[in-house]
Amino acid sequence: MSGKHYKAHEVSCCIKYFIFGFNIIFWLLGVAFLGIGLWAWSEKGVLSNISSITDLGGFDPVWLFLVVGGVMFILGFAGCIGALRENTFLLKFFSVFLGIIFFLELTAGVLAFVFKDWIKDQLNFFINNNIRAYRDDIDLQNLIDFTQEYWECCGAFGADDWNLNIYFNCTDTNPSREKCGVPFSCCTKDPAEDVINTQCGYDIRAKEDSEQKMFIYIKGCVPQFEKWLQENLTVVAGIFIAESLGLHSLFT
């Protein structure tokens, strides 16, 4: 008595473990973002005082960590388990959301090109609003400092944007010791210094422009962000395409 034998579809181990490896990193990053967000949320007492959610000045980066971390956690988990167990449902779920994110990125790229002047104005408005609230929220302060250090920038379009902050403005009535200065994250770094000099930006904007260039970053964060986006957009698109091709090979 002879029976029918069906040859199962062979999935390349290289492709499967490439997708799994990519998603385990993605998932771990999501866990890290969620952990940081939840820790910062509880440290600020939001969990015990729900009314404080609506009383946060400027942008609260805790929400950014929670939302991004949550999305990364769910997608990374689905991608990891789906690739490892070759679960069609989880892989399709992951691929659909990957496609949505990729489509949103393409749409954002087109809209950013078409409405670049309006987006510049909105980004400038957003950054300046958060410059005003720099000392009001420790998480916001850390985020701005990280941004200025990472992109080697100062303010939205230049160091003078820090005039918007009551502690750093150059008015005669300002009693602050930080008057006419900038945060330490605007200062150029000396590789020989192991300890950060948090007072390096004091009185710096009272000096001539030529002298300021020796001590602080002159470029604003908006043009530096545009430059970073142009340099990294192809890398992000390449990762998405490689991941998509890998998923396609699992389904065919």
C-alpha cells in the first residue's frame, strides 16, 4: 500500500536566523525603551498622581520612550517567534506592520520634500518650545542635552535661540548665573577631559562670534537633523528592503 508523500517547503536557515537575529536586537531595544520609560514615569510620580500627565510643560520624552518601546517590543516579539517557529500568522503580522512603517517612512519623506519649509518652521517651533521648558523637566533636559551632543548642535538654528529660556537669556534683568550662556551640551568636547565641565557655556554668548566658535557648536539642530536624515535614510531603507526580501522568501 503506497501513500502520498508531500515535500515540505525548505526554509533557508541563513534567512531564518538572519530575520531572527535582526528581530531579537529589535525586541531587546524595545524592552530597553520600555524599561527606561516606565522607570522615568514612576520616578516623576506620574503613577501616583495621574493629574500630572496633563500638567507637563513642553514635550515629555517619557511618552516617546513608552510608545516607541511598546511598538518595538510587540513587533520584535512577533518577528522573533515567527521566524524561529516559522509561524505564518506572526510573520504575516510582522510583515504587514513592517510594510506600514516603511510606507509611512516613504510618505513622510515625500511630504518632507514637498512641505520642507513648513516642516522646518514646525520643527523650529517645537524645539524652541522645549528650550523654554528646559529646566522644567529633567527628562526633557537630558533629551535636549543628548540631542545637542549627538548632532553637535546648539538651539534650533543657533546658540541665540537659548535667549528664549529665562535662565540663559541676555536681558539686563536676568539674575541667573547662566545669563547669556548655553547648556554644557552645546560645548565642543576636549578628548583629554574625562570630567564634563558643566559650566563651560557660561557667558559664552557675550563674546564675539569668532570666539564663540572656539568653545561651542555654532550650527543649529534643525539643519543638523536634516543632514543626519539624508545620510541615514538610505541605510534605514536598505534594512527594511533586506528584511522584506527575507520575509518574502519564507512565504514562497
